[in-house]
Amino acid sequence: MSPVREYYNPLISKLLREHDCLPHDKIDERKSFQRRIIFLMNTIKLEEYESSFT
């Protein structure tokens, strides 16, 4: 596993757990968690992509 994944995976897992604990009627809060998770996943992809050129 890449170092960037090792760093961000625990954060993503924590956000996923919090998201899953929210009731389904809390749509705005759930979407907020989803946006943060997607942002972190994109950050991982970008870091790995950039490091592939070095």
C-alpha cells in the first residue's frame, strides 16, 4: 500500500463509520460525509498519480 493510502485510509474509514451511523433522513449531513470521503479518495489518486512521474 502506498504511503498516502496508509495515511488517508484510517480517515476515510472513520468517516464511513460516522456516515453509516447517521439516520437516512439526515440527508444533508450524509451528503457532507460523502463529499469529504470523495475528496480524500481523489486526493489519494492525485498523489499517487503525481508520484508515478517522479
